[in-house]
Amino acid sequence: MTNRPTHDQVIRLLADRVRAARADLTLSQEALAERAGLHRNEISNLERAVNNGGREANPRLSTVVSLAAALDVPLSDLLT
């Protein structure tokens, strides 16, 4: 039996990885949002692991794929 990470753990890992990759590229949230075709608030919310209602973030797969492309990292780097 494998110990699978919880949803909260995966979201927090994703948030940390996006923030770190953005910092490595010295991009602002706004610049990353523009590259990814997203709104800056989406980047801010994701990096804080919350949604607009203040609840835990639950980003769409298409959002995560766009972020990986904008950060020039493999999708797996954001999730593992």
C-alpha cells in the first residue's frame, strides 16, 4: 500500500514549486500571468494555495500546464 499525498499536500507543493520557479526567473506574478495567459490574481491565489473565496485552491489541469510552459519547466517538476 502506497502513502499517497493528500490534496492539501499536493496543492502546497505546487504552490511552492511555482513560487520558486518564478523567483528563479525573477518574474513578477504579473509577468508570469502574462506569459501563462492567466490573471495575476490566479498566480497570487495559487502561490498562497487558496481560491478567490479563501478556500483551498483547486487549479485546473490546463492552468498547471500553462504555468509549466510559461516557467519553461516540465509539468512533472511542478507536481513531484
